[in-house]
Amino acid sequence: MSTTTPPSPLTLWYRKPASVWTEALAIGNGRLGAMVFGGIAKDQLQLNEDTLWSGGPYNPVNPDARAALPEVRSLIAQGKYAEAEALVNAKMMGKPVRQMSYQTLGDLWLEFPGLAGAAEYRRDLDLDRAVATTRFRVGDTLYTREVFASPVDQVLVVRLSTQGSGRVDVDVKLSSPHKGVEVKADASDLLSLRGRNGEQHGVAGALRFTCQVRALASGGTVQSGGDHLTVRGAENVVLLLAAATSFRRYDDVSGDPDAITAGQILAVADKPFAQILDTHLSAHRALFRRVSIDLGTSAAADLPTDERVSNSAELNDPALAALYHQFGRYLLICSSRPGTQPANLQGIWNDSLKPSWGSKYTININTEMNYWPAEPTSLPELLEPLVSLIRDIAETGARTARDMYGARGWMAHHNTDLWRATAPIDGAKFGMWPVGGAWLCLHLWDHYDYGRDLDFLAKVYPLMKGSAEFFLDTLVEDAKSGYLMTSPSLSPENRHPHGSSLVAGPAMDQQILRDLFDNCIKAAEILGVDAEFREQAAKTRARLAPDKIGKVGQLQEWVEDWDMLAPEIHHRHVSHLYAVYPSGQIDVFDTPELAAAARKSLEIRGDEATGWGIGWRLNLWARLGDAERAHLVLRMLLRPTRTYPNLFDSHPPFQIDGNFGGTAGITEMLLRSRKNEIHLLPALPSAWPKGAISGLRARGAVRVDLSWSGGRLDQALLEARVAGRHRIRLGKQVVEIDLEPRKPVRVTHNGAALAVTLL
């Protein structure tokens, strides 16, 4: 395929190699990741393995925290916020006050002696195949390099092939920035890299890691060069790369990475390349092809991807939004699969030993945003790593609840890492926020609500209940209002106008806890358990502070009307709008006054933000039904200051949550699902007059396909997996229907009313 061949709508493509990391192309199988640069005489594949973090098992809970808690609460109640912050910093922050970092494994280097003067160069990433390909011509020979990470065989695969008289000559090398690594050829065709992770913040490194690459050549020779492999005169070469660490779980590092990698390569070495590729394609497409999207096209769609991004402000390019939507789904498939670690701040791709913010799990928005697309875009299995993380931090968080707060249940503050640390970190003004675990529990309920799997609900209900029990034990009564509030807490990561961020009962906390108690009550009712707990949860929920409207008509971020006095009224976080999205407590139809107040807050905050901040704003404008504002914000997200040439989100620097927020936001513009209501085309912009999307999911286990033209619905096809009654909304028109399993219905609009036809 030449540089002039029209691209597939599901392909990222470029006319030159990557010169920096944010131009390289991402592949992954959930556990192994690589960034492919696509060089000619020399190519680089930067490597990651999802359990390679700094440090080892540790308990960061400050032993002085519990004794200091009553005085901190007293200071907050007296309005002495700065004093409270100083005491929290002195007595309650985690030890260490930073968590561990996700780290790069190293690099695979491919050096091709004698290659020069390449023509017809093209590199691309086919999202449907999950294969990165580089092609170019030297003389009469077409050189092709294909790279993918097989989720079936658990290896990274590189195929180097030729068409013409030329042959493959390549030197294969491994390197790593970790100290003390050893690289050597264990056999004439097998190169190994071994090392140990390092300490960080006083926590000793406890992991061993191994990376092995085997070269299989058709024709030619493969020889060991001591610390590299040399291939000469081959018609084609297949490289099989495996990597592993000694990590088994957050409190067990007894694994054998040598045995794991050797076994993975041995299991695949005798398989034909075509078989390895076919099983990879089948596994990837089983997830990726569940959703298709068409938002229209234009001449811009024929341009290389980097040119589309760099000129996105001037181009009419609806297909770029569709590509971005599917790219987000692709990234989630590649960075979060059952049995892997969850997608972190950079998914699975990181080229540093000390990445920004440690590339951790920031659970005051970023980790949750990573999984916003999972349910509605038909990738529910990919939530499993997050559920596993929640199970882990329910264990470590029970220790934190007991030792810091003297409470039952479990909790987590605003960050966690591979070792499932749950103590507050980074300083009081960022970390003293007790509802991170409670927010994660929303994903447990949503997974049930979208799929209606009672077995799953029964398994995760104890996690939800344990989170609620912590707050039943720790909420404090406000002397002025009598409401129950979290204390100490904060509105992530925003300072109020009184010298601190610490406060009691910020709006976001109350909103998250309303969801937590409501969902616990519903789950217990469905399962027929815990009548006494349900009653206690309902009484406590009734005493939470309600959302309030401030003096300029805004939704208040704090109990007091401080919004317009805060130091950063344009802050990147919009925490108090959680009730709009992802929650849905505030809705334009059910709570119009609060929705108007939320809109006012969003207008005051402004649309300009970090990449993920724009992603959240996109979802909020879509949820509020403002199609044109949502589309404007989406275009802001796609501009070159917020999207890199390889379509990675730019915080800046790279942070993957903006990609996932963008995918979720585009979905929210086309389908809204809240309670038992399915809202069709709730924020369809004029820029997408004709289009279609298929394979989306709505709450109640309903599949939804949509098509429209002239800005109006043509039809919606709905099919339920379980029986249920649903409200179908199009604009202000609503129809109620009973859906039965395997009995699809068609919804159309005749200009006056919605019509439902059983198919």
C-alpha cells in the first residue's frame, strides 16, 4: 500500500517515521505494550509490562493519623482550615507521602545495515487488526514490518518481510534504563534481558523482571553476537518477545519471570505466523467489531493523521471524531483485559522510570474516566481489572479505615498504585479526600445495571456494602445544619477562599455518597438481603446535605457559597458536577433548576482545561443536551494542543484519560442512558447531519443501533437481553415500551410522534 492509497476509516497513517514518542504507534494486549516508531535503517519499539512498577509491598498508613483526627475535625468545624491542613500534613499523610511509579521495561532495537534511500514510505496502525505496519521500497524491494501484541499467545510479534530481490539483514538488541540490567544471548536465536526494579521514596525494590526475544528466520542465518542477535540474508524474520515480572499480587512477589517468558515463547515458537496472526485478529475483533460508527466524511479523511490533527481547527472532518471514538475503544482493549492490571494514567504505555504523576491510578477522576466507555461501547469484560483492583483495595483499605479512622468497612483516598496503597498522599490539599473508593463502587453498580448479571451483583455487593459501612461510621454532624458530612475532606483538587482546600462535606462527596447508599439499597433489595443495613443506609442518606444553588445561580461546590471567591474559578476539575455526569442525579428533565445551576457552573469554569478536563466537559455538555457546545468542546479536544500526532491525549504531557473521556463523550452525544430511560440522539450537532452507530449498550441490558439523516432520527433498533420496561425519549417526546429478550423493536419518528414496531 503506497502513501497515495486511500486509507481505511479505521487507520492512523503517516508519511514519515516517528521522531518522538508521541508520534509512535501504540499496540498492546492488556499486559504487554509497545510504541512502534517505524524507522527505516533503525527501528525502536519501546516496551512496557503492566506489573513493572517501582518499590514493593508496603503499608503507608501514618500511625499518628487516628489520634490527630478529632482535632483536625474540630479545627475544620471552627473554620480554621489552614491550621487543619497543617495538622493533616504533620500527622495524617502517608509514609511515604508519595506512591510508587509505573515504569518502562526498556526498548527493542532493530538495526538494518545497508538500508538507505527509501521511497514510498508509509506507516500505519489498523485499529480493526491491532497491527502496526511500516512499508517502504528500496530499489526493487518492498520491505514490510508488522507488529502486534497477541492477547492469546501473550507475546509481542514482529514480522520482517520482503518482496523483491532484497533480503532481511537485521541486528536485534535490547536495552533498559533500569540500573544493573544484564543483556545476553541465551542461545544462538534467543536474547534475554534481566533486571530488578529500584526503590522509590524509601520503599525498596522487590521485583525481578525478564524480557526475552527469539528470532525465527526463513532462509538466511541467525547468530548470537553476545549481547545481540544477528540475522543475515533472510527472506523473512519473525521475532517473538515475551516479558514478565515476579509480581503475583500486591503482597506476593514470588513469581518466576524466567520461567514465564520461556514458557510463553516455547508455546508459540512452532506455530506458523499466519496462525499466530489469525488467533490475534479473532480475539481483538471479537471486542473491537461490536461497535461501528459513521459520522460522515470529507476530503480531510484522505490526509495523513498528523495533518488532520494539526489542521483540525480549520478542517471539516467528522470522520476524525469517529476515528477518535474507535481509537479510544482500541486503547481500552489494548490496556485492560481480564487478568491484567487496570489501565493507569497512561494506559499501559510509558517510556520513563519516573513518569508524570507516577502514571498511577488517580481515583478522584482519572481512573474512573478511563472506564467510562466500557459499558456503553460494549466492552464490559474490560472492567474486570478494575473490579480486581477494587477487591484488592477493599483489603488494604480496610486496614486504612481501621488504623486511620477507627472505622469498619474500607476506604481509599485519591490515589493507589500496584501495591494498592490507600493512605492519603501528595499533601493535605490534594490527598485528604476519603471518597475515592466510594466513587469506584459506582462502576460496580453500573456494570450490573448495564448487564443485569445477578451473579456479578452478588459477588460485588459486599464491596459496595463495605464502602458504605465506612461512611456510616465516619460521617460527622454539622452543628449548624444537622446534616451528615465527610470531614476532613476537600473538593478535588481545588482550594476554597479560606487558605486551604480542606473542608467538611463538599458537594461532590455528598453526591458520591448518595449514589453509594442508593446503589447499596437497590442491590440489597434485588438480592433480598440486609434489611437492617438498608434501613440504616436510607436514614443516613436522607441526612446528607442537598445540592445548593449559589448567589450567581451556580451549583455550589462547597456547603458555603464560596465559588466566586475561590482562587481558581477556572479550575481544571469540575468535581461538583459529578451529579450531572457520570451520576445522573441532576438531569434537565427531572431537576431542571439544578441542571440550570450546573450549566451556570460549567460556563463560569470555562471550556479550556487539561485534556482530560476537556473530556469531562464534553460529557457534561452532552448530558445537559447542548449539542453545539458539546461539539465545540470536542473540537477543542481534537486540536493539536490537546491531541498528539498519534492521537494520544495531551494533558499535557500524555495522559490517556482524555482519550477515554472523548470516546465516552461522543457516545453520550448519540445515546444517553439513565435509570430506565434511553434517550436517542440527545446532543446531535449540526456538524453530523447524517450518520449511524451500532452496537451501543443502554442500561437494562439493551443493545441500541441508531441511524439518522438530515439531523433527524431514521430509526433505532433496540434488543434486550433481559425483560424490562423502558422509557424511550427523542427530544421531548417519550414512549414507554416493554422489551423482551431476543425480540428486537424498531423505533421511528413520523414527524409527530414516536412509533414502535416489533420485528
